[in-house]
Amino acid sequence: MSWWRARLYLSKQGEKAMMVIYKFVIKCSLNFDRALELFDKAIVPILTYGSDIWGYESVEMIEKVQLKYCKLILGCSRSSVNGAVLGELGRLPLYVGTMVKCVKYWLKVISMNDNRNPKISYKTLFDLDHYGYTNWASNVKKILFRYGFGHVWIQQGVAQEQVFLFQLKQRIADCACQNWHEEVNGMSKLETYCVFKSELVLEKYLTMKLNRKHARSLCKFRISNHNLEIEVGRHRKIERGLSFVSIA
């Protein structure tokens, strides 16, 4: 079963709401941390609605809404490097939360009485997975084995559910951080950025009482989203050592 239409609808609705929130953030001159808090409380629930079922993988159209919001509040251009933008704000991919929700719902289903309809349906999906048919149960299984919790699938349950969910979320988040490190370290454009940026956390200068214009300018300078000669020259195939600032 494809969830493309549902995901597309949620991404469009989330983007509409996101633009309303963004205008409110600018109008009220909210700090960046408050802007992110608003996004988490007002937009993420829209984007991840029903992700207990479809949230077993990263969904590009859903992730793009968060990325667009981050670029808007930072005042960066669309061409700015995604990894650097998310890095400045310390944002994890949304799939970290949706995968956990998916597994949490699975734990709820398997704990139901055998005469409950969700449990009956799950048993059918479990049998189909055993015979090689990919379905929702198969996707939950992939999550558990991918992040080192295959024994939970084999046992069809876990003793301390809350502890397990915490560990699972931490494991997925750690892997997402590793992917972020690989992305930013693998780009020549971010060679300087990697010298002073090593952790996926919200930068302190974005939480200080700086003028928004100044904070945005500093962000653009840090992530190489500016018009200085060292960046413009790169597009002209000029070697980095030969890029000089022209003096009028």
C-alpha cells in the first residue's frame, strides 16, 4: 500500500500552517528558539498525523517543510546547504519521531487481546511477512533490526516499554547525527564550517538577544551563504587561494 497521497496532503497542509506561523514569528520578533518551539507544537503534529502507520521511513516531502521553515527564519537562500541550516538550529529529521511512534503503536497492538480487530489484522500481516510479503509489520521489523533491536521483534514484545522506546529514539537520533556529520564533512563548501561546528545543537548566538538582522548575517557567513569573493569565486572556478576581496 502506498501512502503517497496521504503524505502529500499532510505536507501541503503543514506548509500552509507553517507560513502562518512564520509570519507570526516575524511580526512578533520572536527569538529563534521560540520560533522552533512553535514549529514543534503547531506544525509537527500536522506533518506527522497518522505516522503510527506510515512513519516507518524518511519522507522527503515531509522533511522539506521543516527545512523550508528553517531557511525562512534564518533568512537563508534556497540554495544554502541543507545540512548546515539544520546544524545551526540543531534540528533532527522528523523521521526520528515518526519511527518511534510507529514502533510504539506496534507495541500497543501486540499487547491487545486476541479478539480485538487490530490484533487479528496484525496476525495476518505477521503471517504475510513470514511468507515474504512486505507490509506494515515488515516495516516495523526493518526499523527494529536496523537499529539493533531485532530481539524485540523476535520476542514480539519488551518488558520495560518506556525504557526501550527511550533507547530506540536515542539510537535513531544518534544515527541521524552520524548521517549529518557525514553530509557536512563530505562537502568542500563546508570545509571551514566543520572546523568550528562539531555537534548538532542550536547555536548559542541564535538564543542571545541579538538583532535578527545581525544574527541572520552571522548565520549566512558561517554556512557560506553570502556574496563574498571566496564564495562567488567558487562558482567562477577560481581557486580558493586566489579569491580576494576587491576594494572599491
